[in-house]
Amino acid sequence: MPHLFDPLPLRDVTLRNRIALSPMCMYSAPDEAAVARGEAPLAGVALDAHLVHLASRAAGGAGLVLTEATAVEARGRISPQDLGLWDDRHVDGLRRVTAAIRDHGSASGVQLAHAGRKAATYRPWATAKGGVPDADGGWPVVGATDAPFNDALRAPSALAADEVPGVVAAFADAAARADAAGFDVAELHAAHGYLLHQFLSPLVNDRTDAYGGGFEGRTRLLREVVAAVRAVWPEGKPLFVRVSATDWAPGGWSADDTVRLAGELASAGVDLIDCSSGGAVPGIAIPVAPDYQVGFAERVRREAGLASGAVGRIVAPAQAAAIVADGRADLVLIGKQLLREPYWVLRAAQELGVPAPWPERYGWAVG
Ligand SMILES: Cc1cc2nc3c(=O)[nH]c(=O)nc-3n(C[C@H](O)[C@H](O)[C@H](O)COP(=O)(O)O)c2cc1C
């Protein structure tokens, strides 16, 4: 069976090991207020803070370093301080990031995202909570439905069917910019109650047009986005999709739906399903525990025959190694533990008794 530290070949990209930095919003890009102060040409540009954060995890040995949710449209930002790729002027800052990641031996990945009805929220440590009003730098938001996520967030307007192609094109344009910025991997964010998940979930999608109804209708937007992105994303570069594998609610999106979708996406040019869960609707109890989402990744690779990623409460090297060795996932994504400990991967290698993926300029001295 493969080892956590075996390389993972995906198309023309080979990850040096099977550990990825999970996408995590840093809420630290310039917003409109910073632009007005002359600090940036536009909102959403990558700064030194992003470069240091992401390159640190590359120096720390990760096989793949994924960016935070990076907005394909300005109105699709979760917060005013999200990274973006909706404008050509976003490319240069991210090119510096991908070059730094590569210099430290990791592959780079971008998570392309649209928050839909969960857009325009205050960042978590702001004093104010919920939706940002226009007067404080917020904006009108769109979604799969007119219904708000909850009373605290802004009420969306449902995308009209003839507005959907614009969203599909925004994903494709952002993917083309991501390629220009030098990313090796693109991941579409179809999880956590953001726009693509809003269309997938029967708990949210109340549409009566071609993008609603049964499985085919609810998955149509994601399938169109995959096709449009695959058409511009180079053949040799892998494409991932992050899903919420279950809504954890009766009548919601289910693990069976995820396996069925994975089978369709495999033939549409998707290389890996990154299996998270939840977020479509509020008030759902999620049984968070070590490995609590690994079973979804296992089902995708065993039943749909597509590579999968496991994420969620994976904190111990032996735990991560077992997930890969037992054939439950091809890639392990680490979130909060890599915030606590940027060099976790180096420690994991030492604990597991394999050569640590030191950057060359350290390895000759300490390896
Ligand atoms: C600060 C923070 C920001 C996050 N931002 C994103 C994001 O931008 N995109 C995403 O798909 N998941 C995001 N997540 C979820 C993580 O990628 C991960 O799936 C989750 O934290 C569970 O993994 P963990 O237990 O290893 O942290 C975020 C999590 C945290 C803690």
C-alpha cells in the first residue's frame, strides 16, 4: 500500500508526498477601504502576508499548498478581505506566491470559489457579525435561491437562468488567470454552503428551471463549471473538486449523491474529489471527531474509482499515514494543525521514520 510520503502523480504534476495544506481563508487581502487609501490597485490582491503564510507551509514540507477560497467574482467573496482572481491585476501577486511555493519544493493549488448567498460577511475577528451592509463595504449578493442563509446574512437574489453563464465564464476566466499565475492544481469549491453547493443541495435549491429539481438539474451548474474550466485549464494540470459529501440532514445532499457525482466528474476530467461536509443550512449537528469525514473519501475512491482527499481533524502523523496506507484516501489535507504547526510535515516524516522533505538549503545541513 502507498505510504503518506510516497509521491502522488496526477497528470503531469507529481506531489512529493500525499499531504496538502487545506484551503483556509486568511481574510487579509486589501478591501475597498484599503484601495481607497491607495494601498492596493484593487481588492483581493495577494500581499506579502499571503506569500509568507503559504510559502511557510511549503518550506514545512507539504506536497501541495492550496490557497484560501479565491473569488472568481468580486460579489462572490466571503468577506471584503478575500483573495480574488476576477481581474488580470490579481495575477502578479499570486505569481510571486506560486514561485515561492515551487522554490520550496511544493506544488501550488488555487481554490476557485464563489460564496453565493454566504458572501459579504464580516471576517471572523471583526467586532461586527453577519452580513456587511453596503455602508460598511458590503455588496448585493446572489445565490441559487432568494432565501437567505439565516437572519444575520444578506438576503440574496436568485441568479436568473440567463445569468448563470456569466458565473460559469467567471470560473473559467479565473482558472485561466490561475494558470498564468503559475498554479499547478486548481480546486473548485463546491462545499460548505457556497454557491456551487447551494445549487447541489436539495435543502437550498428551490429552483424550477434547468438548474433545479432532480440530481441532473442540481448538478448542472457544477458540471458546466467543470467543463468550462477543463477547457481552459491545461491538460497536464490536475483539477480537484471540493464537495460537502453530505449535508448531514434528512432530505439533503447525501454520500450516495457524492459517489454518483464523482463518477460523472471523473469522466469530465476531474482528477480528485476533496471530501469535506456540511454548511448548506444552519442548525445542523455535525459529528466532528478524528477522521469523521474520511469515510466519504473512502467511498469515492472505492465506489467511483476516482482519487480522493480526506480532511477534518487529522492531526497526528500516524493517523494521516493510516488513512493512506489503508487505502481510504489518496491525499490527506491538513487545516488547523498546519496553522498551529507550519512544520508539521517535517515532524511527521521524522516520527514515521522517513527522510524529511527539507528545503534543499536546509537539508544538506540538518537532514
Ligand atoms: C481559518 C479557516 C479558514 C478556512 N477557509 C476555508 C476555505 O477558504 N475553503 C475551504 O474549502 N475550507 C476552508 N476551511 C476548512 C478547512 O479547509 C478544513 O476543511 C477544516 O478546517 C477541517 O480540517 P482541520 O480539522 O484539519 O482544520 C477553513 C478552516 C479554517 C479553520
